[in-house]
Amino acid sequence: MSNYDHNAASSGVQRGAAATIDVGLRNYMLSVYNYMALGVGLTGVAAFFTYRLTGPALLQSPLMWVFVLAPLGLVFFISARINTLSVQTARLLFFVYAALVGISLSTIFHVYTQSSITRVFFFSAAAFGALSLWGYTTQRNLSGFGTFLFMGLIGVIIASLVNLFLRSSGLDWLVSVVGVGVFAGLTAYDTQRIRNMFDSRDDATSTGRKAVIGALSLYLNFINLFMMLLRLMGGRR
């Protein structure tokens, strides 16, 4: 009888611990997706209002380079200092980054029709959601794809830089197709990686930092997936 009681108690403790982890993981992932969604929303608002308020003036101004390069520096800063920043500061910097990206992306309204931007955005959101859900639920270990996807990302960046000078429509199409594959894969890969980052023993600060850096990763994947699809499917003015 005592053995039965002991085993039952142990089983109850294990179930309680598992339930605690499930609740903590759910709250953590909700924070990641909420930050990411707010960042995307802020980017969209900043892009649209910048386009409406400045017109083509910002596009033709040297100041545009500030808004193009500033987000790059800020994302490196956040990634490098995430372990020393407070959660509030990290979250604020993430939203500042999203707003700066929005200002730089205001140029797409000069190139593509608003209807095609809207269509591609919702298509991108649906694809991202499906890929992220698969990455979260799959039992397959995706860590082995990390190196392959990183090499593909480097290739996309280098080819994009080269095409700034070549201005080849064929290379642009190829980069966009490969880019869609790379960022689709990164969406699933990063979702699983972010989920695996959760540790029920972490304090609120560590969990909050992980949520912000996880949101940043998914945000980057979504924005780049959207841009690659826009280049393939967007209706030009």
C-alpha cells in the first residue's frame, strides 16, 4: 500500500511539473508571436504613413540611406547585447527597429500597386503561419538544416549585392525564388529552435529576453519572405 501511495504521489508530481512546463511554454511562445505581430504591424503602419507623408521625396533623398542602414546596425546591436539588456529595453529597441524597417520599406509603394502588396502580404502571412506551426509541432529534428539554410542565406545576400550593379532581371528572379525557399525553411527551423530555447528553470528576465530575440528572428523571416514573394508576385506600377 505504501509503495502504491509513493508511486501515485511521484506520478502526480511528474504530471504537475509537465503541466507547469506546458503553461510556461505556451505563455513564452505567445509572447514571441505577440511581439512579432506587433512588430510587423508597426512596420506596415510606418511604411504606409511614410509613403503618404513624404511621397517620392524621401526615396530621392540621401537621408534614405540612413533609414536603410540604421536597422542593420540596430539588429546587430540587439543580437550582440541581448544578454545584458533589460527586457523593457530589448523590447523597445525591437519596436524601434521595426519602425525603422517600415520607413525604409515605404519605397515598395512607389514600385508596386497597393492591391498587390495587400494580396502578397496575406499570402505571406498564411504561408508563414503554416510553416511556423509545422516547425512548432513536428517531431522531426530540424537542427541539421541550420548550416544549409545559413549557407543559402549568405548566397542570397551576396547575389543580391552583386545584382545591385548588374541589374539582371534573370538573376533577380533566381534570387527571389531561392530566397523564398531559404526563408520558408528558416521560419520552420527558427520556430523549433525558439521553442527549444524555453527552459522552465529560467527567471522572468531570461525568458523575456528569449521572447524578444525569438520575435526578432521570426520577424526577420516574415519580412524577408514577404519581400521575396513581392518581387515574384507583386504587380508593378
